[in-house]
Amino acid sequence: MLKEFKNFIMTGNVVEFAVAVIMAGAIGAVVTGFVSDIIMPIVGHFSGGMDFSSIAITLDEATKKADGTEVPANVIAIGKWINTIISLLVVGFVMFIIVKSYNKIRKPVEAPAPSGPSQEELLTQIRDLLKK
């Protein structure tokens, strides 16, 4: 069973999938930084200086309990959600470009030439025509 597991792990597809997952995590961090540090300030500039990451609807204000512990505010973080949507669009666009370039580079699969009838089939057809 251990040998089968080793063969399963060492196949190309599993290793490639593991590399893809690790790369996706790294690329996700890069895209998040790109969106929050570059794209959103530009969008905020053109929308009148608005900082989208701080947009939120406060449902309950932060309070302190009698024992001194603080209860954080209950908010709907719309700005963070907008940043996440823009990150999704950036990742989707990048994946579209990667797949499009991959498909352009990849050689098209040539369709096999249509095979004609075999010699036996031709002889059978000739025989049937001669019988008529």
C-alpha cells in the first residue's frame, strides 16, 4: 500500500497540482497587494479621494462590558468586499491571458486523415454492382 501511495504521489499530475496550489497562494498575495496598494488608490483618486477599504456599515458600535473587556463593533465591510471583487477580476483577467497565450502556443491537434474504404469493402461493392 505504501508503494502504491508513493507511485500516486510521484505521478506528474499530483506534483503539478501541488505546485499550482502553492503558486496560486503566492499569486493571490501578489494580486491582493496589487489591488489594495495600487488599483484601489487609483480608483479612490478618480472617485473623489474615497478610501474603499474603510467603507463599512456599522450595525453595532464597539462597547465595553462591565468587566472591562471590549466588544468590537459589528460591521458590514463593503469596502473590503469591493477590493475582493476587484482582486477576482484581476485574477480572472490574468488567467484569461495565460490560457489564451497557452492555446496560441500549443500546436493544434491534427485530425486524422479520413480513411477511405478498405480493399475488401471496394471488392464487395464491385461484386454487388456486378450482381445487379
